Amino acid sequence: MEGKESPKRAISSSPSTSQTASGVFSHFQPYAHSKFSPLAISPCFAASAVIPSTVVRPNVYFPPYLHRVGFSLVFGGAAYVLGAGDARNGSGIATAWSLTYLFLHLRRSLRPPFYPMTLAMTAGTAACAVLYGTEYFMYQT
């Protein structure tokens, strides 16, 4: 067992560290380590899954049912990872899936006529992408 490290030592030798932000983001960095942003968006997506598409006016864009349910589960998972203390992976999950949602739905969500639930999902997802993306790409080492 000369060349092998114990699993506990291997895990502790490569911790996820984050640099302290300066400037404007220094006020928001504590929120980038908390689980509450994706935990707030997840019920928004889940609530939108309960709304049938027939309630929405004919020309209003509303994301498909499976997207609403899927993104609810993904943001709940990101909140779980962040709550478990893994800020690097949690912010990576939140960033990646926020950008995926925005890539799929941003343009159609912002065309009139608007639907409040679609705007809320898009705005919350954009806020998550900015908050966790800045943490993940700029301050994580």
C-alpha cells in the first residue's frame, strides 16, 4: 500500500475552493454558495407543470410539459448539491441547466403576447445563470 492514498485523504487533498470576489459581485457571492436561488425556481417550474396548456391564450408561448417538469427536477437537484456543501458542482449544475433553458426558450418567451409564468421562469433562470455562472467561471479554482 505504498503508492495508494486512503480515500479520505484523496478527497481532502483536492477541495473545491473559491476566491473572494471584489467589487460589485462581492455583495452577491454569499448567495452563489446558497441553495435558495435554485430552490426558489424549482417550485416555479413545478407549479407551471400543473397549469394546462389550454388555459393559456392561443398565441402565447408556454414551454412544453416535459421541459417544465424536467427543469423543476434539475433545479431541485442543484439545490440539493449546494445544500450538501459542494459549491463547485452545485454552481456548475445550476449554470449549465440555466443556460440550456435560456438557449431553448428565451427568444420565444420574450415575444408578445407575454404570459406571467413564462416570464417568471425565464427571469429566474437568467438570474441563476448570472449568479452561479459568475461564481463557477470566474471565482472557482
